[in-house]
Amino acid sequence: MKILIVGSGGIGGYFGARLAAGGSDVTFVARGAHLQAMRRGGLHVRSPLGDLHLRQIKTIETVSEASEVELVIVAVKLWDTEEVAASLAPLADKGAAVVSFQNGVQKDDVLRNYIRPSAIFGGVSYIAAVIESPGVIAHSGVMQKLIFGEYGAQSSVRIARFFEECRKAGIDTEINDAIERLIWEKFVFLVGLSAATAKYGSPIGPIRENPAKRCVLHRAMQEVVSVGRAKGIPLSADFADNRLAFCDSIPATMTSSMEGDLARGKRLELPWLSGAVVNLGEKFGVPTPVNGDIVRQLEPAVMGRHVT
């Protein structure tokens, strides 16, 4: 399968490398020092599941250089989605399928503004991976999972083919016929984890052990559930309780990428996380005071000390 990885950071770099090692025809879109390092020495993946060094890989700097693509995996930061979506329209018009493994619940809506909806299927990724240094992806822990499915629950040849590519690559994968609900379920946890860890500058352990901070974590997630239900997403009314219990099960040292970006002075995905909850809450008439407080607190840092 000819796969284009748009965004070769933690998610795109890791899963793209696994797919390439498994026999897929993978091309990576990258830029800057990361691209130059990949061209000089290939792509390295450091992982508890086994290291990889792909010495010969296909790389391009812009989507316009790509041709004969069957599947596009979108893995850029959320603020780049609109620019990327516009560039993908010609590939989709030629028959390429598009799946985003980004965070957030608005990613596919942005894609649909530029790409015919039938080209898009839904996806969710579960992994902790970052660019350790140019040309090197570091994977933490053993979780590395992709879940995807067609909107509308219909089966398709492209879903089956991608599932087989992931299986050959050793990626934990699953086809889900309720992918929109699953994207929202991840969003509930992601917003809570990101909001609380960034607000308090702390990993999850001290937050869940402190009653006041634990309440903020829970309420942030409950607001997401309420907004989702108002939108018509079939989330159970007590799903925030479920995710709070999940927070009690994860390592105490776990934090969010947004907390890490905040600490390093990088741009934040805040507008697409708590910011999206606030905006959707206004649209559907759902109060979101906790996420509103998070947005106001972190807004001065949203563009970072330098934009990356």
C-alpha cells in the first residue's frame, strides 16, 4: 500500500517507520532539521518494543511533491491542519483515502472543508512518542495502537487493506464501527489530562491525590461529556467518572504533551482542546467554566516563546 505520512513527528514518524519496516511503501513529509537528518542518516526509532533504523527512506518536503498515493496519514500539529487539508485535495480527488490520527474532535471537520467527505475515514492513535532529536523518534512505554473506521459504520476495502498493513507492521490495531464516539471518548480524557497537567505544571500523580485538583480534572472531563452529549454523541452520562478511574490507573509520572510544550515554551494546542470545549459549549448552550478558566490562564502562553 502506498502511504503518505504528513507530519513525521512522534505519531507519524513512529507509525510510518513501523509500516515501512513491515513492507508498506511509505513516503514521509517532513521539514527543517528533522528532514535533513532523515535524508542523511535515515529514520531511527527507539522503543521498548524494539529499535528500528530505516537507512533508506522516501522523504519529501511538501505534499505537492507526492504522487500515486493510496492513503494519506495526517499527523501534524492541529494548527497546521487547515494548510495541510488544502494541499491534500488534489490527492483525494485522484482517489487517495485520508485519515487523521491527530488529537481533537474538529480535525475531520477541517479536512472536510477542503476534501470530499467520502475520502475521509476516522482514526484515533494511542502512543507516547516524540522527536528526541532530528531523525530520531523516542517511544515511551509499550502502548502503540491505531483504531480506525468508516464514518457511518459501513465496511470498506480500504479499511481492510490498511488493517492488514498495520498487522504486518506489528502495530496493535482495531477496526471500530463507531469511530466518532471513540474520537470523543479519547477527547474527554485528553482534555482533562492536558488541562490539569498544564494548569498545575505537574504530572497526573500529585493532581489525582489532591482533592481540589482532582475535582478540577473531573469537572474538565465532565464538561466535555456534557458538550458531546448535547452535540448528539452517544457518551454515557457518567463517562467522566469512568475516565477519572482510568486516571487512577495510569503511571503517576504521566503528563500531557501540552504540559511539556508549555514547560519548553512551545506553541500549545489549547485552542483545539479546552478552547474547543468552550466554543462548542457556547454553540450548544452548555456551561464550561473549568475549561474556560484553563483557556484564560494559559492564553498568554498559547503561541509559546517561539513558534515551532
